[in-house]
Amino acid sequence: MNVNTITSHPYTDQRPGTSGLRKKVSVFRKPHYLENFVQAVFNTLEEMAGMTLVLGGDGRYYNREAIQIILRIAAANGVGRVLVGRGGLLSTPAASCIIRKYGAQGGIILSASHNPGGPEGDFGIKYNTANGGPAPEKLTEAIYAETLRIDRYRITDPHHVELDTLGEQHLGEMAIEIIDPVADYADLMANLFDFHAIRQLFDSGRFRMRFDAMHAVTGPYAKEILEHRLGAEPGTVMNGEPLADFGRGHPDPNLTYARDLVDILWGCSSPDFGAASDGDGDRNMILGARFFVTPSDSLAILAANAHLVPGYRQGIRGIARSMPTSQAADRVAEALGVPCYETPTGWKFFGNLLDAKRITLCGEESFGTGSDHVREKDGLWAVLFWLNLVAAKRQSVEEIVRAHWQRYGRNVYSRHDYEGVDAEAANGVIDDLRAALPDLVGRQYGDYRVALADDFAYVDPIDESVSESQGLRIIFEDGSRLVFRLSGTGTQGATLRLYVERYEPDTTRHGIDTQEALADLIAIADELTHFRRRLGREAPTVIT
Ligand code: VG1
Ligand code: CO
């Protein structure tokens, strides 16, 4: 094996965002761009000689080419062994599972998650550590610093690794093992959930579901688990073939982009249960017949009912939610007598709490839910959790949610995304609001008086690292909230997110339309910032 040292020059835009480095495919294809970033990761790791690495991606355009390049760089840098998902596929939660199960020192996951793919679309790369979770901010910042000074990388001569055949190959000294991307993950799910009860549900003939894999990575996982292991009827999984451009879709499981599934669930012979997952399989959307489960509610409901699921029968230690996620989970934590942590947006902030066994479940409003079984959010896991609850409680999705609201009250919640807006205008809205925050406290807007207004900062309770500027929040005296935040995963212009929450204890009002219930608060958000006019947008791109 011949190792070459290639001279290169730094790029200044390789700072990982909320979840890894995401750019247009055309950017990743610039000379030395991917190579620099991967070398920067290796340069930053303390111990890497002989290490075992996990490698795979969501199957999007450029996945296979990137894997070939990364394998050559890994071999040139002394990596001992790489476990690669067959066909270059690994969902994000499966990669996390495999890192943990085989004691790998880390993993490289290729995905831009919910962002569209294809030659004109997005590509992404992230590094996960030995606990199976996303690199913490300290590490991503160190990698970024390295990308700013990198002037060479090491790579072997061109070499083609056969990605589609299971088994071991070698690239110089480095062993490459092509593994089944699904089996270990499916086994883990079978250990956590009552597969027998879920199988009976499908066998009864009275329960039907559809799972929309959105032509992304979860197709093979969902087919194996739902159709093969659990006996759901063939065809339960739709759009189940991973495609490089996701069938030209936008693999984001929400009411806007998972339209096919939504139409089926709102149709006349609707199945009882609907679910969808995103590009890399870590997000989930849960639907009942003509019913949408808000992700924040989903986290609270899973927590409140975890004792019904074999893997969590012992009870849960605590819950964590990202700051913009609704406070529904806090109410459950209080009732259970366990702590509830509020973290910044992004899964990397849950890792320390999970490792320190402070929490068992965690989640985000952005269709992300997970637990201590891996160190990533996990789409199919959430779907199986819900199926287990439906089987155990013998209730429909809607009945389970309404019963939850009955007991805990309803945190009416919505997120409005203004995607692809002018970055300068969006920064202006945020900067001006940040400057105005100190004056807002005590002010009255309609029925609401401001109790607290700040730029959210987080001190990690385990390692005391500090993360600042994680979103502007305006909290009113009755606990209602407005949160403004700029997305850290987009690749074009800026995306402004407005998160709106109001607590409704009155059960007679739980049927109210979400947007109607939040209309006053949404109007206040505009009154405070005039953001619609400043962004030149009448309405959000996506409402969830
Ligand atoms: C978004 C979500 C955030 C999530 C992140 C990664 O980030 O809001 O909750 O953790 O995507 O999800 P942002 O910075 O755009 O708001 V995934 O499934 O795209 O890896
Ligand atoms: Co994702």
C-alpha cells in the first residue's frame, strides 16, 4: 500500500453546525474539501493508531464515493479496522448501536439528514465518539480549528473497496469488514420492546399501519422489523428503497413533506397508525387515523408510559428535552418524581446526561426522540415504542394522547419555519430582539405579561462546559413561551424558527385547533420583531 501526502489549503467554512458539517454536494466535491475535513478529524483524535471505526451513511448522492475516499484516508492514517454497512448504508441510530456494541472508538456518518439530496442537494459528515453519540462541542470546535490550519492530508493510492459483499477485505494493514447494516439494530429493538404483543396486534387483522421511509435509509430497517419480524402485511412500508435523491423528495417527516402518508392517514379507509422517518433514520413522525402527535407530546407520553415497555419496566431515571421543546415532558417528570433537564438544540447535548445515567429518555420538538439504548435520536425506536403502547393499552393513538392531556393538561405547541430567507435580514431580526430583551420583562402584551426574556445559555451539569446563544426565549407569567432561533443545519440563506407554546389545563378546550389556540402569541411575536415584514414572508414555509 502506497501512502501519499497531498498538499492542500484550508477552507474557512468547515465549522460543524447543529449536527455535523452540511454543505451542497458541489461544495463537498471541491478539491481536497472532504479530504481536509476527514484528515482534520483524525488529527484531532488523541489515540487513533489501530483504532476501530464505524462508517456508513444514508445512501444519498455522493455516499459511495465519499466512503471510498474516507477508507483510503483511514488506511493512510493507521486506522486498524473499519466496519462499513453493506452498500455504504447505516442509519444514524444503527451506527450508534454498532459503535457501542463492537466497542469501536468512533464512527463517521455521512448524512445531511432531513435535507434534500442529489447532485444539486446536500451532503453531510459527522463524527461520533466511542459512546456512540455525536462529538461534543469541544471536539467539533477542535476539528474546526484544525480545518483552518490544515495544509496536507494522507491518502493511499486509488483502491476500490467492494461495498456490496459481506465479509472482510484489506486495504494495506487496515481490515475492512462489510457488515449487515440492519441485523444488530433489529436485535437491539427486539430486546427493548414486546415484539410478541406487537405481532399479535398485526395478526389480529384489526390493526393496520403504514410506514413511510421516504426513499431514505430506514426502508431496509423498517421492512426487516415491521414486515419480517413483526408480521405486518407486505406493503406496510412505503417508499422503502433508499434512493440517492430520495425520489426527489424532501426526507423530512412532517405534515408538509410527508404528504403521501398524511393523505393516506386522512383518507377514507385510513389505517390505524402512520409513521415516517427522515433521511438518516433518526427522526420520527407519529400519526393516528386523522390525528397528528406533536413530537413534544410524544416525548411526554413515552415517558409517562415507559413502565409498560419491557426495556423500561424498571422506570426511568430522568428526562431531558431541548429548550425549544414544549414543557409537556416536565409535567410528567414532576409526576414521576424524576429530574427534567433543559438542553440546547441538538443531540450532542444529551450524551453526557445519558452517560452519567441522569436520564433515560430525551427528545426534541423536531421529531426526535430517544433513550439510553444508543446515543442518537432514533426514528424506528419511537415507532416501536408507540406500537408497544398501542398493544399494551389497547387504545388508539388518539385515545392515548387525549387521555394524557386529560391527566396532565395540554401544552399547545407549534413551530413555524421560515426557510431559505435572506441571512442578513434573519440575523437582523435576531440581533435586534436580543438587544431589546432586557427591556421586555414586565411588559404586558394582550393577556400576557413577560416574566423572563433571555438568550439561552447552558452549563452542562456533568463537565460544566458552557454553550451560549442557543436561542432567544420570551417566557410569560403563565408559562407560555415564544422562542426565536436560527437553524444550524441549513445550507442556503438562513432559516428562522419560531417556537410557540401555551398551556391549556381546561379539558373542554383540548379539541381546539393548535394554530387558533396560539394565534395571540404568534401575533405578539410579530409585534415584537416585525419579522414577517423584515423577512419578506407572509407565512411560514413549514408549520409543525
Ligand atoms: C434541526 C433541529 C434540531 C435537530 C437537528 C438535527 O436543527 O431543529 O432539533 O437536532 O436539526 O436533526 P436546526 O439547527 O436546523 O434547528 V437531524 O435529523 O437533521 O440530524
Ligand atoms: Co436526521
